[in-house]
Amino acid sequence: MIHIVIPVFNRKEYTKACLQSLREQSNKGYTVIIVDDGSTDGTEAMLRSEFPEVTILKGDGGLFWTAGVNMGINYALRQNARLIMTMNNDIVADRDLIENMYKWHECKPNALLGALELDAISGKALFGGERLNWKLNKIEQVLDSLKPEDQKGIHAVTHLPGRSLLIPSSIIDKVGIFDQERFPHYIADYDYTHTVRRAGFELFCNYDAKIYTYPEESGERQIRREKSFKNYYKHLFDIKGGGNLRDFTRFTLKNCPKPYIPYHLANGYARRLLGYFVK
């Protein structure tokens, strides 16, 4: 049984679409845990009336992504969960997502597995994993290196996002849960998966397990949509800012090999300070 943990705050229509796609899965070997962090748009009432099979945990509005996910993971572990999947509420799952996660988990029982991300509007493949070369300070997009006929099966990566991340409890037993103290919202998933890799576990993007997303609806995309000094400040310092300098610094100091830290920091600061205006 996969325990799916979904942190939510408002945006109940996205949550509804996500849960409906899970309800239509070809493999029913899962259960859903929603961590509702103080939604004010009727999310809880919708969940109780339309999705009574879902477990609801309540936050006080101050959890953000990482603490919300950790609350759900800890609850799942108390239910003796052996497989946990973290998921964002603004995704729609392909009907064979769960089936294909099980398939590759059986082949790689002690590995982290992520999903292939496609645009919910166009159906275009958007993200198929990355490989970070610390020495060259370069990220390879795995999807770009594959021919269409090779976009299947699993592909090794160095880190993974948390929007559909399958985590065996054997990994949690060794590594623990997400670092909510250092990374309350963004980068927590990349930090966690780098930590898992350093602990000796394998990471793969599972191209047979597909999710559909709305990239323009992310908090960072909304900050970038209207260029202003206020939004530039949010980009660099807000807890939901994709260019958050504090989080990037903490991530680098924790994960980057020491000889490459100065260059990685300098390059990353430049990209965050200037990239807001060119993207």
C-alpha cells in the first residue's frame, strides 16, 4: 500500500482534480493523506463530502510545504507504511501512475523514484529528471538527451522534486524525513534527495509513471509574471521565492562538495540576482 501525502492550502479545485485522478487509478493499492494547513476556501468541507476515503490532518496555517509533508509522513509511518509518495495538489495523475511506480519499485526496491512531468494543457513533456555536476556547476536535463523512443523506463538522476516522489521506508529509516528547519518550503525536496543519494541510495526518474502539471501556477511563476521591485524582493527573500538566497546558501553549504562551494555560490547568486529580469 502506497501512502500518498498531499499538503494543501486553498486551491480546492486543484485538490479535487488531483484526487479524482487518483480515484481513477488502474491500481488501487494506495491511500491518501491530505494535510490541510488552514485552508479558508472550503477545502475541508469538499474533502469530507466528496472524498470520504481520504484521511485529513489539520495544520494551523504555518506549516508550509516541508512541515506539512513531514506531518503526513509521520502519520503514515505510525500506520506502518512501507511506501510513501509525496505529491503536490496541483497535479493530475496519469491513470497508470501507481501501477508503474509499483512496477519499477519491485525492480529497485531501495531507490527513490520520481515521475515524468507533462504539461496538463499541451501534453508536452516538461521534466524528466536532472543530473548535477558540482565540479562544472552544470545541470543536464535528462529529457533533452533522450530520443522519443527512449523516453520510457527509468533513468538515473542526482536529485528529484517532491511532486510525485516514491520513498521506501527503508530510506527514511536511514536518512530521516525532510529538513523543515533549514528548508521550510522550496528546495527541501532537492536537499532531501541529494542527502539520500549521499547515503548510498539510487535515484531514478520513472518515465512510465506520468503526472500532468500547471507550471504557470507555481508561486515562483506568479512572482515572475509581473516584474516589479516588490516581486523582485519576494523572488530573493520570500519563503515562496524561487530565488531565495538564504535557502540556496543553506542548500549549497549542506550539499555541495567543499572544494566547489565558492564557485557554486558565486554562480548561483549571479543567476538569482540577474535571472529574474531575463526570464
